[in-house]
Amino acid sequence: MRKARGALLELAIHSPFFGTLALFAGLVAAPERTQTAATDGRTIFYCPEYVNQLSRRELRGLLLHEVLHAALLHPNRRGLREPLRWNLAADIVTNGIVRALNWAELPDGAIIEAALETFSVEEVYELVPVTPQTMAGFKPDLLESEGPQSNASRGENEAYWRQARAQAEVLSAHGSQPAGLKRELARLADARVDWRTELWRFAAKTPDDFEDFDRRFIHRGLYLESLTAETLELSVALDTSGSVSLPLLGSFLSEVKAILGLYPRVRGQLYFADAALYGPYDLEQPIPTASGGGGTSFAPFFEALERNAEAGASRVAIYLTDGFGEFPSFVPTLPVLWAVAPGGARDERFPFGRVIRMVD
């Protein structure tokens, strides 16, 4: 117990941020629960026999790995996803954060996917190839809480670690953080609003533009209201050169079509785009076969919308893409929403508009 507790306290010597988070985690010797180390989202459990075999650097890396699982709410964020695949994705991200530090080291056998480790866990879950080779020797370390976890206890755990992260950020004076940690913290900040809700909010404009509560949205958990007499022109571009999966594309188009179906004063046009622009097509008609496959430039879409702006129509733009391409040299006058596929460019790469992450 002394060796593990000492290594946990050493985190504060090397990093006020990680050290503060470590102080919020319980530490229990529990060889009956794990052969290495694991967490249920609040407490770190470890096997003394395994811990005694590790160097101090490896032990710091192991314990920090579990602290990050808890502090970044990896058990809470799984939802209905497949547990082993989610655990694998969470390990890739936390191991990437540990690998970026010069005072900690991962024990032998740690899962490393350098190309994925700076994405959020939700994105890695969609991207990671789950193969027999990938899973060989994999030891899950995200434990289910003992007894049923109610919504109240989940909320309590989220509040507990939200306070921990806030204190850690204050005490660390906003020092430099690994890229993977920044992405995870950004994901936590947006975790309460999923991409579907953001899409509906954007496409339906703002509450000031609506009147009369629309009860058709109760089952969706969305409280939107009816459009006024103004027509909304919804222009949607699909990046046909990007890595957008067919299931993701189908989910996205289903949501857009639902908006059109429930709001008769919303009109929708669809474009395909790579380095050129194809369309427009009527979104209320069957979707044609996608055109494209070349390089990526976002400029043709926005140039076309600026040229074709119609009097009397309020126009907004939604672009489904991975975000890797050439942006226009001007800032469009219309509102823009970037719907970014898993593994897509970071938020700061987009020079204008709002960014949402298409992960569930």
C-alpha cells in the first residue's frame, strides 16, 4: 500500500494538475478485483503483487492512467456502447496522455495507437479496428460499480470530478497539457448536448424566431417552437472526399429530413462537394448518387451560396465533413455549422462557424 500511495502522491511533484486529480481518487488494494489496476470511476483498485514488480516511473504511469479514467468520466460516458471496445478506446486515449509526459512510463503490454490517441474516446470508439490481434492480451480496467448506479449517483460522480478538474486547472495555472487531454476536456465541456440536439437548434434558428410550443418534439426531448412566416433556406453540403461512414451519413440526413418534414417553412437544398460543387438537389426528394472523390475545397459551396442569396429567404449552411481541406479566403455572411465526422480536424482548424462532433 505504501509504494502505491507514495507513487500517487508523486504525481503532485511532477504536475499540479494531475496531482490534484489524484487526491480526489480513492486507492484500495484489491487483488480479488483486478490482476493489475482498475477503477469504477471513483476508486482505484490495484493488485499489490503486480504493483511491486513495477518501477517508480511505471507505477506513476499506471496510477495516472486510472486517475484519468475516473476524472474524465470514462465509465459514465460509455452509455450503451459495447464495454470492451469502449474500454479499449479509453485506454488508447489515456495511454496517449501518459506517453506525452517525460516523468511517467507505461508498463509493458499497454495498448498504443499513436494515430488515434489525440482524439476523444467517443471518436476513437468509432475508429479503432477491433481485431483478434488488437484484443490479444487486453485487460479491461473499467469496472462496473457494485450495485445499481442510479441517475442520482451518476450525477453525483460527475459533479465530484467536475469540482476536481476545476481545482486542478486553478492550481496548475493553466500550464501546458497533452493534446489528448485537451480534446477530452473539450468533450466533457460539450457532453451534455449531443450533436442531434445541436443540429436541431441550429437549423431551427433561435427561440426568438419561434412561437407556440410544438408538442411534436416532446418524445425527442427537444422543446422547439413553430416558425414564423419567414422562410428558412437550409443549404447542406456533404464532403464526398472525406471519411464519412454510411451509417453516420444516414443518421445525419435523417435528422435533416425530419426538420424539413416538421417545419413546412424550412426548405432544404443538398450539395455534394470535393474540390468542385455538385447540385443543388431538393432534400425532400430521393437523394441521388454522390458525386466527387477528388481533393477537398470548401470554397465552392460558400461562394455559390453568397452568389445565389435570395431576397426574402433566411439562409443557413451545414457542412458534413472531416474538416481536412482548403477553406475560403472570406468569412461567409450566413450562419455556418460544421458537422465533423469522427477523427476529423480539431475545432481550432475551422476559421468560422460552429463545430459539432458527430459522435454518439
